[in-house]
Amino acid sequence: MMFGGGMMLGIGLLMMLIFLGLPILLVVAVVAVLVALVGRRAGPVFPPPTPAAPASAPTAPPARYCAHCGQGLQADWTHCPKCGAPVEARQP
């Protein structure tokens, strides 16, 4: 008779695992799927890198310099932007 009682205990544990374990596994699976879907829709954590700006053509060095402070001057400037001194006219 001991054998029959032990067998019933084993079946009882198996039934408990089926009735309690399967719903728990289903809940865990549903939560995992939802987390995966939400994570996929959120997009990447870091923004994609911005493309590098095209390299601008190297600028030519200034053709003239201020006689007062040495600041480089453009050809059409009449006064130095740094010190405000008038620029002497260029001799051809």
C-alpha cells in the first residue's frame, strides 16, 4: 500500500507543476515578447552619427596685412577689423 500512496504523491506534484507552472511560464513569455517589441520600436539608444561636413577649399592667405597691428586684410577692406586703422591703398 505504500507504493500506491507514493505514486499519488508524485502525480499530485506533477499536476501542481502543470497547473501552476504553465501559467507562470506563459506570463513570463508574454512579458518577454512585449519587452522585445517595445525595445524594437523605441529605436537605437544613440542617434546615428551625422555625416561629416565636406571639407571646404583651403583659403588663400591674406594678400595684405595691417601696418599698425599685423592683422590679415582682405582686398576690399578699407579699415582693419582688429584695430580700426585705415588701410593704405595698394600700389599696383
